Amino acid sequence: MAIQLYNTLTHTKETFVPLEEGTVKMYVCGPTVYNYIHIGNARPAIVFDTVRRYLEYRGYKVNYVSNFTDVDDKLIRAANQLGEDVPTIADRFINAYFEDVTALGCKRADIHPRVMDNMDIIIEFISKLIEKGYAYESEGDVYYRTRKFSEYGKLSHQSIDELRVGARIDVGEKKQDDLDFVLWKAAKEGEIYWESPWGIGRPGWHIECSAMAKKYLGETIDIHAGGQDLTFPHHENEIAQSEALSGKTFARYWMHNGYINIDNEKMSKSLGNFVLVHDIIKKHNPQVLRFFMLSVHYRNPINYSEELLESTKAAFERLRTSYQNLQHRKEASTDLTLNNQEWLDKIAGHKDEFIKAMDDDFNTAKAISVLFDLSKLANYYLLEKNTAVEVIDMFTKHFEGLFDVLGLRLEQDELLDEEIDVLIEKRIQARKDRNFQLSDQIRDQLKEMKIILEDTPQGTRWKRG
């Protein structure tokens, strides 16, 4: 079965066929690095890391590029407020970004280009647009002639006469038309700048991705991805710039993830309800946040709350417990062949269902439901009086392989002292209630985490093994 991908450009699911057989050129818009990332930034990082992982699982070589915007108005403001220069701010928060997304299970892109390192190709790109009549200089600024590109609006599905000037498109008297957008900004006094044919200044926001995608992936790429908020004007403007210059299709498939709401309200800095990943992962296992993000289809909005994250944690741990129970049982299993094939076929069927879900526009929500079905099957198998090593190995192989596709880990994280104390209290209460099954389960869980319990007349003590 071929992968079906929802293309924002056509508003339909299409069979994914890369331009070059066996290879995928994929560009994902990265963050503006003036602060720690919030969960709105984390969602595309997780979603498109998972898309990349699945494409690799299906045998593709993925050339994955994700940029950093390391110079713009926000960085300049942050530098002025902190009394530091822009490169210092950018370096700090690029490092912070890598710490956060690595904790979330995201692999690094093959290339993470930075605007400051690619100023020559950006200036060259703008110069060629001017030569072709698609851009013009005005008092040190350079603007793109939006109306000259006849297909403008094809991504956001708006006609050019219906479009209003969007956020981050500067309106000013220097323009020939209000819909024209800036490619190069003349430097204001005290701002960071670069030399250019039009005077000192720096790039506009939209031009950087067009120039860097062309440099690192070529004139036509397979997948261009990012958050839904980037559809217009950012991605619309990228298409206009790139296709005006090359005369070729810029990106064949456009993917956009949905918005995040906080406690049922749209996340917004103006409302003050945005949540930093840096803060969340101090209190919660970052793997749980990844699992939470993948539990909803990437194109749908997702609602974040502490309560929902806690319930997600419990669900996630049920899956990992099934896997650990399989590992424990393997030691007591034999080489029995009775009914093995029946069980092996059932397990293989779950893998097929997982692939079917992911082939349908990377439906991670459905794929996770398949993992729960696999977990139920494993739990049911463990009720058998006699179990076979071959079947146990098949279960664990599928758990490990499918979890890895989603960027999730099966091994338990080291418990904090407070969490150990809570588990011990639950075990003590279970023993008082004569719920020995729960008591033994907690003891085994702690043993797996290398926590040694000592029941003494003075109470239960513990130490790390």
C-alpha cells in the first residue's frame, strides 16, 4: 500500500510519490530563536520528526532540513532588553532548542541552516528576483511584486483581490502596492546589519526559507512542512519567490499541523497562556508530552491541560508495563511450538494495521490505538499457562519497532525519590487491604527500576541497587 498524504496545496489526500525514487527532500520551518520554545513550536518538531521516521521505516532516504531564524525583529528586541548582541542570543536559544527537542525524542535534521550563515545566497536570490522584474528597491528596502506572480494565493486558496496584508508583512509608503512584501530591510541605527547592493540591512522573514531550501535541497523539493499558522503569508510568499525565480514547482506536497489550545482556549502570547517546553519537562516525562502530541491526528487541533497530560501518562505507562511484563515472562518461557503460528499471525496482523494507519496521512492517533490492541493481545497471551520464547520475542520485537517509529522509548525512566515514596505508600496500603496482586506488581515495578525494598519492623526502607 502506498502512503496517502494530505496536501494543503490541493486540499486532497494524494498518493505520495517523491520526485527521485527512494529519496525524499523534506524542509520544515524551524523556530525564531529568541526564547525557549513553547508547545506550539514543539508540535511541528514532534509531528514532522515522526513523519521522517516513518518514511525511513518505509525504506526512503530522507534529506531533512530545518532552519533557524537567527536574526529578525524579535531577536533584536531581545538583544536590546538583555544588553547582549544578536548572535549571542541566537546561540543560547539554539542550544536550548536542541536540549528540549532531544528530550522530546526528536532526531536532529541532516542540516540546520542559519540565516546569518547564508547571507550571500539570500542576497543573490533577491538580486535575481530584481533582475527578473519580480522585486524592486525602494529607499534601501527591497519588496516583492506580489501581483506579478499570477498564482499568488494558490496555497491559502484565496484570490489576490481578497487577500489582506497578513501579520509580519510591513505596510508602508515605500511600497508600490500594499500586498508587496519585504525581501530586504534597510538597517535602523544600532541594528545588526550586512552589506548589500541596496545598502546595509538584513533579510525579510520569508526570503530565508526559499534561499536555504534551494541551496540545500534544490529548486523542487518533495515535502515542505510547518505549523498551520505559516500557510499564509509565510509559505504563500515562499512559493511566490521560489517559483518566480526558477519557473518550477517549489514544493510538491505541503503539510501543516493544527493549532494547540490551552485549557480550551487558543494559545496566544497576548493572552499569556503559552507554555514553555523548558518548564513542562521539568515536571513531566518529555516522552509523555510526545505521546500526548501524537495521540491526536496532526492536522486536528489539540487541547493541552495538566489533567490531560496526567491521563496520558497513565495510558503511556500501561503500554510500557505490557512490554516489561513480556520481558519478565521470557525468563520462564520455553521453546514450545504448540499454537505458536496462530499467535505469530495475530501479532503480524497488528503490524499490518499499524502500517495501514500510518499510510493514511500519518494517522498516529490510529497507530497508537493499534499499540493498545497489541498490548491487550500481549496481556491475554501472558495468561497462558505455558508461553513460548518465540512468541514473546515476536511481541517484544513489534513493541520495540513500532514504538521507535513514533520516537517513543519503552525503557522506564529513573524514578524521583518522591515518586518512589508514593509507590511504597501504595504498596503498604495494598498489603493492608490484602490486595497482594497490586502489592507484588508495585514491588516488581520497583525491582525493574533497580529499587531494593527492605521490610523492617520500623517500616519499609528502600535503596537504589
